[in-house]
Amino acid sequence: MTRTQVIVLNGVGSVGKSSVAKALQTITTEPFLHVAMDAFIDMLPEGMIGHPDGLTFAASQDRGHPSLAISTGPVMQRAMRGMLHAIAAMADQGNNIIVDDVMLGDARARQYSQALLQHNVHFVGLFAPLDVLEARERQRGDRLPGLARWQYERVHQGMTYDLAIDTAIASPLQCAHRIKLAFGL
């Protein structure tokens, strides 16, 4: 039996993970499912956003710019563990998967590697300069200002990638082609 492929895209919010994942789905030889962390956040009851048991945000200033720290409580932590197990269960059923996640450091990557031992897992770091990320954050309109700034120094800390791509100089489709070529998809 052929091992399934799991591509884990990691990067700051607004770096283009979802756009790259959707572009990659259009060019791979085999079908890939797209699993987005945001979909799991959207599963939370509304009352858990802003609640200490769910997901909270704390606004501050960082060198004169808004910064928005994120904290997760037990309900959100269970949802994120569930996401990891759901991805493993889908891969175990033979589904190739593109994961769109925001991993704050390498602990989550180790969890992915452990949960997906029998699959081919590739970690892709998506990068862009902070000013580009903040401009995208403002343009999107569905992100709270300061999220990119807070995540910027945390997301790639301690991470080792199989491939790193600067999304400020490549379109989502160009990024997807680089991923396809790198991993023979």
C-alpha cells in the first residue's frame, strides 16, 4: 500500500497558507484534502471566543504597533488535539492531506510527526516580511489587527522545514508548484 502524503503548511496568519493549499489542490496528481486550523476554531461555540476556557486575545503595543496575544484554554486545546487526531484518522484511511496550521514552535510539529509515523509528512514554512503580513491582515478585514505581529517571532521558532517559501515574492500557484516539485506530488 502506498503511504499517504501529508503536507503541513506553517506560517503566520495572512501569510497565504489557505491560498497555497487551494492552489496545490488544483495541481497535484492525486487528490488532496485541505484541513484548515481555522475550520476547527470555527467549530467552537461563539461563547468560547473571548472566554478563558476557549480562545482569548490580549491587545498591546509593540514598538508603536498593535499586537494581539493569543491564549488558549482547555476547550480550545482539546479542539486542537482533536484536529491532530482527525488528520491522522483521515490519513489512515488513505487520504492525502494539506494541513493549514499556525504552530507556535516545534512541539506541535513533533506531535504531527508522532501521530503520522506511517505516512509521508513534509513540513513547509511559509514566510513573508512583517510589513507585508500586516498589510495583508488589514486588507483581509477578517483578522484582528496585531495578530501577525504577535505571531511573527513565535511561529517559526525552533522549526525545521523540509521546504521554506517566501510568499511575498511568489504567487500561491508558484508556491504550490514549488511544493509539488519538492515532494513529487
